[in-house]
Amino acid sequence: MTETPFMPKATAVWLVENTTLTFKQIAEFCDLHELEIKGIADGDVAKGIKAYNPILAGQLSREEIETCSKNPEKKLKLLKKIEEVEVKERKKPKYTPLSKRQDRPDAILWLCKNASELTDGQISKLVGSTKGTVSLIRKRSYWNFSNLKPRDPVILALCTQEVFQKALDKAKRRVEREKKAKIREEKKAQSASL
């Protein structure tokens, strides 16, 4: 079996629209029939298929396309076969029931008290809130601050223990770096004043 590019029809659409390659060259490269390629060019086949750029995907080089365009007998060579495509799932806004709406602010308060080295950005990522809310709770100026009860975000299932630990380790490394930088600055200041 010949190596075919990822999404052969979409790749063929792109090659037909953007190159001067022959139908035969495109057909052989995409493992499609030459008449199918002619149909794509005529607009009869692959209507609604979004063109897929094989150059950006790293499956073909611009040079390869140019040399094959100049020589109709030359066959296109696939650079690499893409086996897996990352499909990022879009986060859907979740409905938060009334009984759970206090969980995020409570978790933020807990994190501010028990993991103060975490930045507002890290806390907002962990519990799924905004930096503004975290900042207000940290400054004790949140609208409902008097009713907040610090509760562990892991127990509230807002994040996993592993994710929390990674964020904490990262924050501790940052604090260490800042301490070292401060010590260096102080040493520089001392040596400059001598």
C-alpha cells in the first residue's frame, strides 16, 4: 500500500487550487482516481471540503511541488505521515447549580490562606474563576467575603490533587528564583557601595 497524505481529498483540493501540478501527479500523491481530481478542479467533487495545506502540515515541501510542477513525469514524495491529529476540545461553559456557586470563592479563600505562593493566575486556573475574583478575595474586598468559608478545592472537585501539586511546585520554584535574584541584587548593591 502506498503512503497517502493525511486527509487526501482535502489535500487534493488544496493542490488543485494552489499548484500547477497535473491531475495525474495529484491523483497519485493523494491515492485518488485522476477523474476524481478533474472533478475537484471542475467543482463537481469535494464540494464543501475545506482545503488542507500539506506544506503547513509538513507532508510536502514547496521545493518538491515546484520541481514536480516543472516536470509532469516526476511523482510527489510524502515527507511524513501524520498518524495522530490533536483535536482540542472546546470547553463548554458549565451550568453551576445554586448550591455549588459558593464553592469557587470558598476554594479561592482556602488557596489564598494555605498556598499563598500561588499567583492569582494559577489560582484562577485551578478553580476555574477569574483573576479579578481571586484578587478581590485576596484583598478581602470580595462582595460576599464575610460569608466565605475556606474549603479545599480538591475536596470540592474543582481540581485534582495532582494538578494542585504541580501548580504548588511551580509556584515554589518561582519563589525560590525570586529569593535568589533578590540576594544577588543585595550583593550587587553592597559591592557597589564599597
